Amino acid sequence: MARRSGKKDGRWYGWAKTATQYSKYGVWIDRSTDGGRRWDGTRGSQHRDGGEAYTPMQYWPDGTWLRACVNVEGVRLKCTGWVS
């Protein structure tokens, strides 16, 4: 799983990318305004039956934090660290 970011029209965006051999999983972006103490999760959620997945780009305004998360059905939930 990886966090990605870039600018479009002068604004920052973030998205997540993952690939797995597991049969069912979901990947998404969480966004926080307080460094990860609280967040408004599951932005751009993608659910797949194995293989590679990218979330849609999510707006990343100044003063917010992002992380990427993946949940493999019946196995585990894993998130990257928060970045600002």
C-alpha cells in the first residue's frame, strides 16, 4: 500500500494505491484536521477482488493530514502514518 500525492490546477491531492493476492479488500484515504486524533474516513473507497487498486484523487487542503488504509476481508486493517 502506498500514499501518493500531486498537484492539479495548483491544488494538492492525495490518493492510495495497493496490490494484493487476497481475494477481497478495500482501500481508501482518511483525512484529518487535527493530526490524526479524529478523521473523516473512507474517502474514495475502492473494493476489489484481488489485484491492483487506486482510489480517486482526494482534495488535500492546507492544514489537513492524510493517510492511506487497506482492509483485507477477514485478515487485517492496515494504515500508513499520517502526513501533512
